[in-house]
Amino acid sequence: MEYWKVEWHHGFAEEPVVLYSEIGPDRWETRRVQGYRDGRLLRADAEHESGDVFLAEIPFGDIGEVAAQEEFSARVIDRRAFEDVWRRADPPTPGGGGGWGKAGDHE
């Protein structure tokens, strides 16, 4: 498994500002956490998705390709850091929205 933290630099109030991804050996995303400006952390996996948070629909490429884009800061993180964020994130609610797990400054 590989774990990514991608910060998305934008001005959209309702979009996530940080994405944490667990990526399998086949390069498909297996789990995701999205962090929002208001501190919400929402998570998704193959069994739990909503209109607000869901897994990527295509396999992941190289993190360097993401990091090279001006609107993103991307880096590989360790499993422990991903699991910490995953545990604090709320699962998606069936109608969207979500809970109020709080984002922190995690590597």
C-alpha cells in the first residue's frame, strides 16, 4: 500500500482542501479521507461512499504528476499517519453531508 496526502489550493468554500488516499498495489484507491476548511473530516471506502466523498474512478498514477500541478502540494505519508486521520474521520451519511471529525496538522 501507498499513502498520499494532497493539499488542494483553491478558493471553493464547499470543496475539500486536503485529501488522504490509501492506494493499493494495482494503483486503485482503497480508502480516502477528505478534509474541509471548517474542520470536517469525511471518509470513504468501497462499502461506504456518498455524493460528498467517494473513491477515485480511475487508478492513480505517480505522485510526482500531482505534485507538479500548481494547485496541489502532494507527498507520500506513512501508514500510521493515514490511519490516525482515518480513525478521526466520519463515515459518509447516506444523503451526503457528514459528521464533524476535526482535521489536524498531520504528516
